[in-house]
Amino acid sequence: QVQLVESGGGVVQPGRSLRLSCAASGFTFTNHGMHWVRQAPGRGLEWVAVTSYDGTTEFYADSVKGRFTISRDNSKNTLSLQMNSLTTEDTAVYYCAKDGGYYDILTGYYYFYYYMDVWGKGTTVTVS
Amino acid sequence: QSVLTQPPSVSGAPGQRVTISCTGSSSNIGSGYEVHWYQQLPGTAPKLLIYRNTERPSGVPDRFSGSKSGTSASLAITGLQADDEAVYYCQSHDISLTYVFGTGTTVTVL
């Protein structure tokens, strides 16, 4: 079955860095964009970043732009989030999520639907 | 920074119908982007509930339905059940090339 498993969370001091990973299985990883979404304690969902199916394009929320970098290794079915210059505002559960769109190898197009259809259980980052 | 506005809470008795509104703007929902809904049960990850305004993923009961009009969307839950108690989020895309979530609505079954 489709599964996303995040890892790498922990407690880190302000100003330091942390790298999150997400292991994907059960689907053709190379055909889908991938997201990071976070949720601060007691707060709502906040989209963080997305990478295209082939890793050539990324977009970021303003709150993390210039500090976080999303990347993927399609040979290992792995998504990553490098987080630098962390602040207490970055404390949250970080979820990896699969994009609901897909790359069609026959047409060569990526079909964008702009939603997340599968989520991991999350990994907790505490900046303190 | 949520840019889609939802009511903080709605409640209803078992069996009743409740609706949750999601209000956006001309830069997201009003630009033609579709609206999607997620259910987050206590202590768990969000789960896709409705996608592309009205579509239900396999396994989601037809008690859940979505609609969209103009710069707003709605989620309706009919035949409310105790295990529908959760936080519900709407989500869309924005012309700034970002993804936006709603503020979240807690559904309470009385």
C-alpha cells in the first residue's frame, strides 16, 4: 500500500540546522510531486514546500523561503527537507505528502490538481 | 498564514446535517482553483476527504460532499456520527504559486 514515513525530527537550538527525510513506497515515486506541510502545536496546517516529480522545480512558503530547501532522490524514493537558521516559530510536526497530480509518460505532461492525496504520520521538530 | 477562512467550530446532534464554509479570494478560489478538504482526527495525520471540489476518494462515505461557488466552498456532512468529530481543513492553490489551507473547523457531535 502507499506509504510515507518521515524521520529526522528532534530538538534543536535556535539558529541551528536539521534535515528531515521521507521514505516513500507503494507507488511510482518518480511520477508525483511531493510536499512538506507542517502543523505547529495547537495550530492549523501550513504548507511549507513542494518539489516537482523530477526535482527540477520547487516552490516555498514565504515563511521558509531562503532557509529551507526541499529535494528528492528518485533513485531512492526519498524526499528531504533541509532546514537552516531555525527559529522557535519552526517548531511543528512536519508531514510529507504526495501530490494528487501525476506525470503521464505517454503525453509527457504533468497533470496538476493541487492537492495532497497521501500523508505520512509526521515527525516532530522542536526548536528550543 | 492561512488565507482561507473557516468557522472555528460547528456542532450537531447525531444524524443531523452540518456544513462548513471556506472563504477565499480572487487570488485563489476565485481564480478558478479547485478546493479540497481534509479530515484530521485527534492525534492523527490529515486525511484527504474531498478533492477537486466534489470528488470523494475511495472509502470516504457519501455522507460527505463538497461544493464550490465563486470565491467560496462548502463541506457538508449528513447523518452526523460520533466518529466524525475531527478538525476539517479546506485547501486550494494561489496565483502566487503557493498552496493555501483554511483556518480549520472543529466539528463536535453533541
